[in-house]
Amino acid sequence: MPANVGYQQPQTAGSNYNTDGFLIEQALKRIQTATLVRVMSVTNAGELSPVGFVDVQPMVHQVDGAGSRSMPHKTIFGVPYSRMQGGTDAIILDPKVGDIGVACFASRDLSSVKSTKQPATPGSHRSHAMADALYIGGVLNGVPEQYVRFSADGIEISTPKVVTVIAAASVQFNTPNVVMSGNLAVGTGATGSFSTATGEVVTVYDGIITNIV
């Protein structure tokens, strides 16, 4: 017979204090707090829509009592993810498959609130369970290809694709200098006129200005 059984140590049965401490420690290990997870699927893909859900898999494997064998966790389905949003104002940045992030686990069953988005009693008697995960997101990931970067030199917006600004009223620039390179096009549907400027006006471009109405 092996000297140790599971997580028990030779001193575990040495006194009532040691035995009680072992039982408490084992109960505490059943409480889920937070862990690293990998995103397996996402309901949203950057479209204008309510906050969605992700399926995630915990990245820290389970181990047996001897610590010699491990077993991956199964996928946790339908996990709400967080978005920076206040009322109807939001930054839409949905998770992507393969992302690594933080999942935290609620102290009570969240299923009723998840389905109704209203205050409700717990859906069951479970507590601190992986089924009641919340995805916070965004750790240990790689170098982004498009980004908004804040540094000591200022703010940089970079994308390999298109930047689109939609404003129902107007777009205002309050800056002493505007430098543009490349082609500048004003759509044929534009109306009104260009405002005059005071002081020295210097136009620098290495493309062309087209379709000015």
C-alpha cells in the first residue's frame, strides 16, 4: 500500500486538528475563483448587436491525487463576455477564437439572470461553479495588427483596412495642423462648400484631389 493516499500526507491523521484541516482544504479546492481560458467559439463577430457569449476551455488541466496524470477540462458553454459599454454608448471589440483571457466564476447560479437579463433567484443551489463563468478577456495574447495605441508621443490609430467615421451632425478637427498624404476624394453626394482659412494655407499631397462638388 502506498504511503500517501491522494492529497493526504503522513501527518494528516496525526491529530484531530490535522484531519479537520485536511477536510477544509479539500472543500476549498472545490471552489472555483478565476482561471485562464481559451476562446473556442463566439456568437458575435464585430457587428452592431447586443453583447454576446463565448464558449471557453480552461487552460490549467486537472491532475490526479498523485500529480502524475492530467486531464483537460471540457468546454464551458454560453459564457457572457464583458464589453466597455455605458447605456447606448459602447466600444465594440468582440473576442475571437483562440484568444486567451480570464474567466471568473460567480458565487451563485447565474442561469436565470442570463436568460432574462432581469433580477432573479439562483437557478439552482450550486455555488462557485465553472458553469457560472464570466469571460473578462484579454491576457497573454500576441501582437495586434490593428490597434489604437496610447504612448508618450500621443495617440496612434492603425489598421491594414479602412477607417470609417460616421457622424449624424458633423466631424470637427480642433488642431493647428492637418497633414494628409495619399489621395483625397470628396464624394459626389457632398453638398455645401469648403470654409475659408485665415493665415498661411499650405497644401501638401502626393496624390490628387478628385470629385470636389
